[in-house]
Amino acid sequence: MRDFNEHTITDAVIDRFKDTPDPRLKVLLGSLVRHLHDFVRDTEPTFDEWIAAIQFLTRTGQISSDTRQEFILLSDVLGVSMLVDAINHRMPEGATETTVLGPFYVEGAPVFEDGEDISAGLPGEPLYVDALLTSAHGDPLPGAVVDVWQSDSDGYYDVQRSDLETAALRGRLVADGQGRVRFWSITPTAYPIPYDGPVGDLLTATKRHPWRPAHLHFRVSAPGYETLVTHVFVGGDPYLDSDAVFGVKTSLVDPYPVQPAGEGPGGRRVDGPWRRLDYRFGLKPV
């Protein structure tokens, strides 16, 4: 086959993949080629625009490393990450909605006992969290494992700070006999996604901001249930309706109500206002 034109080349390319032994790969490549070619026919890019796109993708790969994945960041700001998450997590009634894992999850977080403080002494507005872990039907899940991580009062995660020698604002807890985990921390703040690379250039060119609303990350696992990865967002945050990565869902927003100074849970003395989060996480059975 030869002499391809704008109308015949798509079927010819798909035909070249006809002997692909993996049937799923064959489907994916066929769909990719068809949609990509349709995009090109629809937008009719110039050669300069095509080269600019190639250069953008090249820079996206060049800036990526073991600690930074610019392609995932690109997927995030285009809404693809949340679309993949939504397709793979169609939740039954009573199960907590999911959102993206994000780039700051770390394996092997320090283990804390019930009621301990995960802040490592970092400054900020005190926060007390009381989480109930259940099945979608509301049955408690004793022994469920919870990983939690968050930003500090300046919007940074511990892995972004070279001045910290140990983990901070992250930890792992195990649910008690009633399926509960409790801990002290500080109230998270909004923060920008990395915008010093090509994805940041894209946001600037399209007059989009890089900010994510304040939230706590939770990863909850228990035998017989799908691992839940989600956030709980702070109500009233100015970026709730314009999250740079499209991760906000109404069911994941909580007011984090302010509490007066005085004695807090566990007998802790709090000299100024503090907040608390009471939240139930429902897990989907496998």
C-alpha cells in the first residue's frame, strides 16, 4: 500500500498493527491512532505548531526524574488522571469517593499510636482527626491500616523540604476494635503544583492557576476491600471550585470546624483555636 492521503492513512496505520499478539494492546493502539488522526484532521496544525508540540513533549520528558513525573502532572492538569480514576472506581452507595494519589505519597511512613501527634512539631493551627473506617454498609473495620500525609502551614510536604531530617505530617495508624483512628496534626493549607516546567508554561499560556485547595490525604486498606485513596478538603478554601487537577468532590469537603481554646481530646491543652475533622471512610468490597 502506498500513496496515502489525509483520508486513507488512518486505516493504513491501523492495519499495520493487525498482527499485534496482545488483543488489548491492539485495541488501545487502534483507538489511539483513530482519535489522534481525527484530532489532527479537526485542528489542521501548521508545521510550526506540530514542532512546538513535539518540543513541549520532549521538555516534559527531560524534566522528569525519579522524584518528579511531569507526564503525570500533565495528565493531572488535563483531567486525564481523574478520568482514569473515575472509570476505575465506580463506587457503590456508602463507599467513599476516590481522588488522585498525588506525587507525595511515601512508602514506609512512621507508625503512630492512637491519639499521637504526626506533625513532628511543625508550626500551624492544631488539628484533631477522628476517622471511622467501615465497609460501604457501615460495618466497622478493626485493624484497617490508614496512611495519612499533608502539606505544612506554608504549603510544602516534608519531601520538598531539605531542612527536615525526619518525616513530618505523615504517618501510618491501625484502626482500633471499633474501626477508629485518631491523631493530632496541624491544619493543611492550599499549595501550588510544580509550575517551573512545561506544565507550568501550559498553565500560564492558558491563564490557569496551579493551586490545589487544602486537604488531607488518606490511603485506607483492609483485607477483602479495595484500597481507598482519597482526600478530605477543607471547606471554605478559595480553590475548591478551581482545583488545578480537578480532584474535588462535594462529598470529600468537610468544614473542619473551629474549636475554642482549652482542653482538647485526650486531655491535650490547646492555648488557641483549633480544628477537628470527624469523617467516616467507607470501603468497597473486592
